[in-house]
Amino acid sequence: MSVLELQQSILNLLQNLTTKILPGNKIEIEIPEAEIGDSVDVFVILPEKPASKRGSVLELIEQARSKHAFRTTEDIDRQLQQERDSWDS
């Protein structure tokens, strides 16, 4: 049997099915050609997921610092005092 004949033989046995993941992380497929009790091999190819965007705590701190202008302790105290003063008004 040639390589081409072998490939064609294998392709004749394969079925490409697409299904959705059901509750309980299960899948259900229907194979009309099969009979109850037949053994089948099932290959599941999961879609690639983008890399997690979660970074380390240090990266999160650095991002927060870069997004906000650096404020001194005095600036923060002044802002807090202004906020407290507004409560009395």
C-alpha cells in the first residue's frame, strides 16, 4: 500500500466534528455510522487561549505608579484635609 493510499484510508475513517462544551464540562457527539457498543477513539483539540494578562504584584504596582503622577505625602495629606473640611460645610 502506498503512502497516498494509506493517507486516503485514514482520512476515510476520520470525521471532523465541532461541538460545544456542555454543563459539567462534557461534550456530546452523534455518530450515525456507529453501532451501540462500538469502540471509538476521540481526540479533542482545545482552542488556543490568549496568554493570561495577570502579572506579578510588582508589575501591578509599577503600572499604578506610571498611570498616576507621583504625589508626596504632603499632597495626599492636603487632599485628605480638604475632603474632611468639606464635610463640615
